[in-house]
Amino acid sequence: MMRRVALSRGTASTTSIGFVLTLVLLSAILIIPARAQSSRAEQVARALVHVQAQEYDAALTIFRELSQQDPQDYEARTWVARLLTWKGDHREAEGLYRAVLAEQPNNKEAELGLADVLAWQGRQQEATERLGALYSRDPQDLEVLLRLGRFSRWRGDHKAALRYYREALVADPSNQEAQDAYQILIGETNYRLEAGYWYEDFNFTTGTHAPYVELLHTDNRWLTLLGRVEYQRKFAADNTRFSFGATRKLGERTWLRGEVGFAPGSDVLARQDYQVEVSQQIRPGVTAGTGYRFLAFGAADAHALTVLTDWDPRPNLHLSFRYLPARTRFDTLPGAVWNHSGWARLTWDASRSWSPYVVFAVGSETFSALSADLLGRFAAQTYGFGTTVHVTQDYGFRIGYLHQKRTQGRRQDSLTLAYFMRF
């Protein structure tokens, strides 16, 4: 009898232990994922705080860890691609977006992100085409409409941009981006007429007076044409110069520019002036190119090369660099001389109405065989500043000042004033 009681108690004890272990195991199964979920939410919240503070590297570290812990955490993977895009790593971001879409073809955030990174690489046409499916699915999707308007505008298709911004305003009449872009687009014109005057003062010879008139035509997409007439009273000689130019956009990221100038009978200006330039966007906000220029003076010929770079470190800041080596051959000398110069210019679009700039240039030239008493051989540094002011969207004025210090104590000051109107 005692054995049975003992056995019964042992069995009961074993059963109790097993029940407790089962409860513990079930609790662990339920609690651990909850804690993990809570931990993920905390990490995401912390990462978003970093994003808000523009601390992209810290946020990127957190989202990378989350995506590595769970390859199916598409939100984290999309954030990794988005942050890489903001940091300028467009190729890696594009690959990550495509990997997400390969597993989740209907992931809207990944599709929008891929469109953005394509457009920022200068591939606006491809980005627009990718948005076609989202637009067909919901023609009133504001995020899609704004991107379609933005990308169309970037690639120069203003007619399409107007259409998409108009549709965006129907979907959300209070959207500020659509309002601003629409007003700018409908106000864009095809012609700009500019009349100006510039004056140069030298401390070693007579000054220069030069009024001019310039007419520009653009289709706001592919082609820009330019014509200019300028009269100069320079070194006690009268000169009239005519210029004609064109800029043609080739594809989405390449520009070709050409210009010809004539100053018949001039002994001071180039009687013939031909130049060509090609430039290409190599990444968003960065353009590089090269050019060639030939100038035929009365007693000399010059061949000049151009190496150029334009960089926008911010949307409202524009940096331009030029290096211009030139080979000059004089009729009175058997050989040729090389001259070197370069300049840098920083423009700040402080507002829609005001764009000030500063400029700095250096160079050395020799014209001793041509006009030793007036120019000779010199090296120079040039400092300048100015601004463009838009009184309204249709008219405004420009003012600029340059001060040049040369060797041999020579000095040159230049002032430019111009009024322009669009129609």
C-alpha cells in the first residue's frame, strides 16, 4: 500500500514539473517575439530620430542591422536604399531597390525610391516610364503625379510637366510644390531681350565704352539661339562686333554649344571668333566638358582650349570652374607662345528675385609683338562680384564689377549694367 502511495506521489510530482515546464516554454515562445518586436520598434524609432536630425550614417547603421537580422524586413531594406540615395551612393541604392522589387513587385515605396534614384542620376526618361504602372493604377496618386511633373521638368518636357502638375492640383489644390512649379511653368517665355552697357577703366591708356543688345530664343526644352550686336570704343578705335550662337541638348545629359563672332576691320578685337563646347552631366549636380576656340586678330591667331566643370553643392549654390590654355602665334614672330588662365565663379540663388555672385580669375598673357606700348606681357589677378535681380518674373537687371591687378603696376576696373525682359 505504501508503495502505491509513493508511486502515486512521484507520478503527481512529475506531472506538476512537466506542467510548469510547459508553461515556461509557452511563455518564452510568446514573450520573446514580443520583446523582439518591441526592440525592433525602438530601433526604428531611434533611427528615425537620426533621420530627422540628418544624421544619415547613424540611421543607416541601424537599418542595415535590422535588414541583416531579417532579410524580409522590406521596410528596413527600403530605408537603407533611401539613405544611400540621400548620401549620393546612387548605384548601390538602385541595386537595393531593384532587389526589393524582385521579391515584392508591388512595393510602392521601393518603386518610388527607384524612380527617384534614376532621376537623380540624370535618367529622367527611364524614371518616368517606371512610374507609368503606378499612374495607370491610380491617376490621382499625389506622390506619383508630383514625381512625374518634377522629372518631366528636369528633362525639359515642359508640356508634360504642366499636365502632371495640373492633375496634382486637382488631387490636392493646396499642395505647395505643385502650385509653385505650375506658376513658374506657365510664366516661362520663349524670348529674352537684354540691353546693356559696360565700361572698362585702365590706368595706362584710354577706357572702353561698349553698349550692346542681345536677343535670346529658347524652346524651353532642346534648343536655345542667341544673337548679339555690340559697339566698342576701345583704345581710341571704333569696333562693332556681331555674335550668333546656339545650344542644343542631345539626349538627357549632353549639351552642345557653338558660337561665331565677327568684328570686321578691327585692329583690337578678334576679326573672326569661332568656338564650340560640349558638356555632359556626369552625376546629379555635376557637369563636365571641354571646348575649343579660334580667334583671328589683325596680327595674330589664337587657339584656345577649355576645360570646364559646373557643380551644384546645393540646389541654390552653383560653382563654375574654367581652365583655358591658349596658343598664340604672331605674324611678326616665327614661333608661338602659350598663355594660361582660369576662373572660378560662385552664384547663390538667395531667393527667386536675387542671385548674387563672386568671381576670381588668374592668368598670364603676352602681346608684346602686337602692341607693346598698350598691353605687353603681363600676369593678372581679377576679383569681381555682382548680382541678377528679377523685379518680376518678366523683367529685371544685372550689375557686375571687376577689378584686375596686373604686373608692372597696371590696373583695370570694369562695370556692367544691363536690363532684360522676357516675352
